[in-house]
Amino acid sequence: MLMDPPDPLDLLIAHTEDSIHNKPKPLDFVRAKFQELRKENKRLKERVVDLEQTLSIVQTAQEWTTGKGMSQEQREKFREIKALLEQARKTRQDINSFSEASKQSIYEKLRQCKAALKWEKQDKAEMKDRLLHAFDHARAIKEAHQKLSQQREQEQDRWTEIVRDMKERHYRELRRLKGDGAVAESDRQDQ
């Protein structure tokens, strides 16, 4: 019993990390079509072998009967059988050429899918880099804004304190000028 050699794509995918998870793979449709074509090709080859054996039997019988003589009706039946067997031979040739053509188209489609997959991976990597850069830049801007906000609040608090202190001194000065003795005493202690 002959076994088909393992599919190189299956072997390659079996050794990748993605094969650990039972997720659908990007090229499953190609693999399925390829397996389907293999099965059909095998079935057709078996049929062709069967038809070749039948042809051999019929040709042997025809050679045997031509030597012995046949009726007109038997000759017509043999011609029909011979035509069918010739048609089977032609069909076998067509199958072989079809198989080769479909293999080429499958390989071409596979190549295109691989190129598209490579381009998508590259595009995703570039997008990830751009997003990481944008997030880093946004974080830096946020930190700078927070720092400036804190600086502004500190300056505002400092200036508010200065203004309050000035108001208090002016208020004391006014009270001193008006003759409030307690304020004068307080000023002497401050100096």
C-alpha cells in the first residue's frame, strides 16, 4: 500500500508556534483544495488503469476474433468499445495536463497569499511602531503638561502669598498711620 508523501506546508506549519493552538491557518483553503485535487487525481488514475486493462482485454479479444471471423453486429460493438477506450485514453491525457495546470495555479496562488501575508505582517509591525511612538510622545507631552501645571500652581501660590503679605503690611501701615498703638508695637517687634 503506497502512502502519499507528507505535504511540505503541513510539515512547515507543524513546526511553528501557531500550530500549538488549534486556530485556522491562513492557507487552509489552499491545503484543502490541494488535498481534494490529490484525491480526485488518485481516483482518476485508478480509473485509467482499470480502463487500460479493459482496453488490453478488448484488443486481445479483437485480435483473437478477427482471426476467427465475427458477425457485423459484433464488429460494431467492438468499434464502440474501441472508441470508448480511445476516449478514456484521451481523458487520461487531459487529466494529466489538467493536474499540472492546476498545480501551477495553486502554487501561484500560494505564492501570492504568502506575499500578501508577508506584506500584512510588515504593515502591522510598522503600525505598531507608529502607535508605540505616538503613545510615548503623548505620555511625554502629558508629563510636561503636568509639570508645567504644577509649576504654575506653585508660582500662583507664591504670588498669592506675596500679595497677601503686601496687603497685610499695607493694612498695618495704614493702621499705624491712623494712630493705632497696638500695630506700632507689633511693627517694632517685626523689625
